[in-house]
Amino acid sequence: MKREAIEAFFHRLSAANPDPKTELEYATPFQLLVAVVLSAQATDKSVNLATRRLFAAAPTPEAMITLGEEEVAEHIKTIGLFRNKAKNTVALSRLLLERHGGEVPQSREALEALPGVGRKTANVVLNTVFRQPVMAVDTHIFRVSNRTGLAPGKDVLEVEHALMKRIPKEYLLDAHHWLILHGRYTCTARKPACEACIVRDLCGFRDKTA
């Protein structure tokens, strides 16, 4: 996709949704961090159903540790890999208290040092909470980037780097949310809704649906 097309691509997404937000429900940076950790291989909807009860019982790192691994697992048992996620949630809560005074750190390195937190999770927190111009590439963004020709790459890191280079600076802060929502609701995996797509004419996908 050429630079002019990329500019138009994000201009249209921005005009359609000027203030995009994550669909994960949270009240504090800690809660968003936990929600993103829990969202691995799970939908935002299923995570929200679980965290409504979890955060009511344990809204802070201290409360999460007090609740304990077994009780956390009980609250989130409706989502995949819940036992391992419960273990990581309690462990990261403990490290937040020990290393960061209970606050969520604002650096990728510090975030990635927490149990269950990889590069994508760290980037989501840095972008959503701390408004840093970083790009978290999930399966939706990876698909959209490759399918449209926006930022092709063989793996998520290559796509991330390509997006950081190609997205105009004025759109970079919200680009993660626009792309993930576009992939979730329009440029879907099995049957993309090309007929309803506002960037259809800019897209390089050869097999557009009618």
C-alpha cells in the first residue's frame, strides 16, 4: 500500500471512529493489565464476564494476592487456560508490590518482566493507559496488515516494525484500536465484509467478497 493510500486509510478509520477504545472493561491500570493477560486465546467478551466478578472481589494487587490463586481460578474458570492465568495474575500482583510499589510500570522492559506479560500485552498497556505510540499486534492486526497490504510481514514482530514505520504519526496513538476493531468486525478471518468496508478501494486483497 502506497503512502497516499495509507494516509487515506487511517483518515477514514479516524473519521468513522474519532475516539476508539479497548473493549476490555477496567477501572485502573492494574485491572487493564490483568484483563489483557487474561485475554490471551480468549475473547474480550468472555474476559469481561469473568473480570466483572474478579475485580469486584479483588480490585488491587493486594486484594488479588489475598484472594489467592485458587479463588482467582474459580472466578475466571470460564476462560481458556484459566489455571495458568490465575497463577500468573497472583504472581504479577506480588511482583508489582515488591518491585513497583503496587503501580503498573511505564516501560516495556519492566512490564515484560512480569509473569504472563509478553510484548503484545506490554504494548497494549503502554498504549492504552500511558498513551505511548506503540503497536500491539494481535491476530486481527496481523491479518489486516497482511491482507490489505498495509504492512505485510511473516510474523508479528515484523508486522509491528512495519506498522511503526508506515503509519503517519498523527494516527499512531490510536492505530492499534482502529486496526483491531476493523479486523474484529469488518476484515474478519473467514468471511470479510468487504461490501461494507470503508477502505475497500484502498485494500490490496485480491479475493474481496461481493
